[in-house]
Amino acid sequence: MPEVTVQMFGLKKSAATRAAERFFKERRVKVHFVDLATKPISKGELARFQQKFGADGVLDKTSKAYEDSGLPYLRLSEEGFLAKLADFPAALKLPLVRGGKVLAVGEDQASWAKMLE
């Protein structure tokens, strides 16, 4: 079986991010973790998730950060939207995980398991 590596974007204080880290560690999968508190996600990487899941799919509309960011009240182009999200990573549904061609948003163990196939 080839060695699997996943790339995960999240925040250390996010419970869902910690759950994803634990899921992959238990299965001895190498995780390349990008802490969005210290390094913003690139617009291209974020666009990849937005294209697959849509704007509503990558946003955590229940989070305080979503409300604080002003996103509910803004009418932005896709480029403007991605730039704004890069500044407010806590408004994203975390973690964002990429393993091969499989993408997952939020706590999604079914998609995480597909990355290991």
C-alpha cells in the first residue's frame, strides 16, 4: 500500500480539527498541518474547496467569526470573497482536508476514510 499523506488546514483550537488529526494519527497517516492562525490559506487552495462545496459549503454560518467578519452582509465577487475568508479563517467550516483527489470540509469521517483507500 502506498504511503498516504493528507494536507489539513485548520486551527489548533478547533475541536473538529483536533478530531481530524486524531483520526489520521490513529491510522498512522502522515498529516501536513497548516495552522491558519499563523499562515493563511492560499486563494488557489481555498478556491479548490469552494468550487467543490460552494461558498455555503465552506462557511461555518453558526460561528461567531462568521458574524464578526461581516460576511453575512457583504456582496462580494468570488475573488473578494476568497480574500475576505483568508483574513477570517475561523469563519470556515474546519478542517479543510485534501488527500489525493478527495476533498473534505468539516468533520467528515466518511471522506477522510476515502482518502486512505
